[in-house]
Amino acid sequence: MRAERAYGEQVLTPDSRPLLSIIMPAHNEEFRLPPSLAKIDAFLAQQSFEAEVIVVENGSRDRTVEVTEAFAATHPYVKLLVVQTRGKGLAVKAGMLAARGEYRFICDVDLSMPIEEIVKFLPPYTDGADISIGTREGKGAQRINEPEYRHLMGRINNLIIKLTAVRGFEDTQCGFKMFNRRSAEDLFSVQQMSGIGFDIELLFVAKRRRYNIREVPITWYFDSDSRMRLVQDSLKLLLEIWQIQKNARGGVYDQPQPQPK
């Protein structure tokens, strides 16, 4: 069996609705993806609930497509979604709107958060929250092997985000977030940011629409192969925050909330 493919934002045809969808944006991930998929498979094999994994290939120049299809040949719950235009925000949006799960989890390919911690984002631990966001700050969180300069830059970025866009959260840029079906289909339908600012945009709109958001302390391992560029991405973040504020003033985020499918 080959991986089920979809292009752009085409919705995968539902047959039964799983409890969990794991959405993994992937750009040039032929080496990190196979071991991560194997870890996810081992975790899911121990669970009683149904799940799907959607790998969103995003403009790769390597064998990301081929290694995903090879894994999906023996793991039919894995789907491949191809979004050729580059942008993590675009890839995550496509995966979230294609997903069928009651709960939909953004998951970085590097699995810098051990996949076993995903249970913290699912019932009964959700405590009624619509959105659960991983945090590497505060009580119960651990950051393993992260260089001090990167932590400092992250704290500066978080302060800027608090002052200009979204207050109340210590780690908006953590790559692990869970949305229930209603909030996912609503928020991702109005998402505009194609780059790294999409996290801020989603939380900005979620607060405007009064969703219940909780932070989940996680264990996080620094990956020296991180794709984050400190200076360039920080400047880009500022530009995207400015665009989010402009969108809000223009009523972009005021459209009615859709009914969950």
C-alpha cells in the first residue's frame, strides 16, 4: 500500500473518526523522519485509541516523500499530504484541516518532546481546555542540553510577543500543541500566517474567540540540528506580528465560527 496522498488543502475522505491526529510538517526530513515515525508507532501500539499520523511534506528537495510512503506501506494510519509552497504555517494549516481526529496535535519531526508525553494533552488531563500548548518554562518543565544563548534569545522573543501580541503565555513558540476538533476547524480556517508567526496568530485569535487555553509543562531536548535561525527568524517574527495586528484591525479574524464537520 502506498501512502494516501492529498495536495494543497484537500480534505482526506473520512471513514471513521480517530481520537487523535498527529500532524507533522516536514521539510527535507528524510533522515529524521523514519526514526521518529518508528517511535510514534511504538507509542501508538501501546494505546487503546485510534489515531492517524499526517506527514505534511513541504517543498522538500530530498527523499522525504519516498521515506514517508515506504513507512506508510506497512502502517496505513500514516498519510502523506504534499504542500509544495514553503512555509511551516501553510503546512500545519493543511494538515489540521485535512485531519479527522477529535484531538489534533502539532508535532515537530525531531520529537524534541518525547512522544510519550502526548498523553498530557489528551483527556482526562485536558481539564476542559479547547487548546493545550506545550511549555518549556515554569514548574514541571525541563529543558535538556539547551545552550544558554538560545534560551536567552527565546526569553527575549517571548517578552516581545507578550508586549505586542499575546499576553499570558510563557512559550508560544513551542512546537507541540493540541487542538480539539472544534477549535482546530475554526482557528485554522482563518489562519493567514504562512511562516513561524502562525503560532502567535492562532493564540491571538483563540483568545479573541474566548477559547479555553492551558499550558502543559513538558520535557524538551535541544536538537543541534534545529532549523531555527535566531536573528533572521526573530526579525521575521516581528514582521508577522505587525501583519497579525493589521489583520485584526481589518476584521480578517471576525468571520463567523464554522460548525465542526
